[in-house]
Amino acid sequence: MGFIQRYLGRSNIMQKRLNPRFRKTAVTAILSSWCLSSLCLAAQTAVPPPVVTWVNDQATWPANNQTAPSDISPQDKTTKLLVLGSGTPMPNPYRFGPASAVIVNGYPYFVDCGEGWFRAMNRAAVNQHGIDLTQVFALGNLKYMFLTHLHEDHTVGLPSFILGPYKYASSTNKVIMGPPGTDHLVNGIVEAWSADRQEQFEGMHGSPEGSGANAGDIDPDHDLPGPVFEDANVTVQAFKTEHGAFASPLAYRFTAKSDGRVIAVGGDGHYSPGLVQAAKNADVLVIEGVTWDNLKFANWGGGNLDEKIKNISRYHMFPADLKRVQDESHVKEIVMVHEQNFAAPGKYDPLGLQHEMEKNGVKNIHSAVDGDLF
């Protein structure tokens, strides 16, 4: 495990559904509080806005976000995949930014840290009853974070990951691993919030322990593909993928030692050999998706369909790409997050992208919502 041993000491900066699962939740006595809020808001916004742009896209309307989280994880396995945030950069109050937790022996290993990460733990703990998340999210357990790439929507929650638990007297410093640039990013965050850390140290805690982070870049020339972390619970391997102009975005493969379950988290990106390797015969692959059939309705990528195909194909996973990943990797189950489920005005279907994936031959795929357990 050369990577973790090299980097933990190097940059210590402590001191400086049921499927199909779309549920109309109108008359159920056991709805979660946030679903009830969605229904109330839906009643208030029955008339669509007169102008629809990126800031009020159909995917963000309350009526299109009425699905409660499900537990469809295997009951005979203790290793679980929890979706904390299933959103995209588009502002959607019903979906936090990209974030997942691989839970092994009741201990969480986090992948990506999107907008609202700290609040996402609350939403999951309140609404997901398939596992006792109050124990999983004990302050001392909030330690390990694996970043797939350094886009803002996957990393903006890092200040809360580092400092949120410290406010509750956590003494656990964080360990954050990711592609080149991770060390620089984390050092910048700790420096930028130095006034907060100093005040808490002087005003209440009396110790800086728990306010810092050890960060390390995974070197694509020496560490990939291969193991980058191991402890008593899990072995984690990293693989180079492809996403826009990034030199080395990553997919991670978690192999649990307790029950042998394998969970791969692909981050963002289109087909790549590295993603196939990460998902090879895995039990679960967490991956994004974007529509092909309705790409002309995308609210970014260019002014016409040709431009959108050219630009979006460099960044994201069309149905044909995902089928190729599944066919070559033989992954057993796909959890789709970060969905770009564009649609014609008035034609939005919350499960539309899942149905399009299935139409293109992708099997055993789930359209995830925040709080889902697999």
C-alpha cells in the first residue's frame, strides 16, 4: 500500500426501490418530512413558470421530485452503497451535489463531496432506515474521502467535510485522496478557513486536532491502475478514466473484506477502458448518465444539436456508452446518479433517462435519489 504510506505523512496541514421506484407520495402515512414538503410546494407551483431556463429547469420542479429513498440493498450483505447526493451542477434543492458512501462493517468511506454534503448526511439519517446511519456517521468515522475529479460540483462540500465535524468537537483529522491537484485544493481550503479554525481552537476546543486534513495526489504514472488504500475493512483501487480535459480523472473500486462485495464508483465521464476495469464483475457501479434522444433540449453545451453532441460527449455518458461499459465489465447492477434527463417542455418524466437506458439495452439500472441504499 505504497500510496497511502507515502502521502499520509507528506501533506499534514493540521497546523498551518422498488424499481421502477417513482412513487406518487400523495396518501401515505409514512412519508418522510422532506417528501411532505415537496408535496406542499408542488401544490403551490401547479402552474409551470412562464420562462424556463437552467435556473428553474423542469428537473427541479417539486412535482418532479416526489420519490422517497429506498433500501434495495441485499439483506444478506453488510457492505452497502449509500447515495448521499445524486445531483448535477444545476441548482436543484431536492438533490444534493454528487456524493456517495461505501459502508463496510458500519464504517463509511466517502466518494466525492458535492454541494450540501454535510446536510446530505442528515437527510439520509432521517429518511433511510435500512441501516443505522447515526452509528455509521459517528463523528470519529468521518475521516476518509476519495475524489474522482476536481470539478467544483464534486468538491465544494470539502470545507464542511473538514470543519463541520470539528464544530461538534470531533478530534479526527481527515484523509482526502484524489487526482493531481487534490493536495493543492485541500491546502487552499484549510488556509482559506484559517480564521474559523483558529477561533474554534481558541474559543472552545483548546486543540487543533480534528480541524486539519492529510491530502494526497494519486500519481497516474506510478499509482494507476492499482491499490491506493487498504485497512482492516476494505481495499481501494483507482483507475484512470476520461472526463473533459482533465488529465487523470479517477474511478474507484472498493472490495470489502467482510463479505467480498465489490462497489465501483465512476464519477463523471464517458466510456473508458479504466472505467471498465474498475467495474469488472463488480456488484454495483455508481455512474452518471445523459440523454441522447432529448439532447437537443439540453440547457448547456452549445447553441445547436451538433455543438451539444460535440461538447457533451466529451464529458458525459450516453446510453450507448453505458451499454458498452456494462457489456465489457459484466457489472451486475448500475446505480445512475448525476442524471441529465432533459426533455421537451411539459414532457418531463423523472424516470425518462432510466427508460432510455433500458431501451438501449442497459440492464438492472436504477435511477437513484438522495438517501437510496444499494
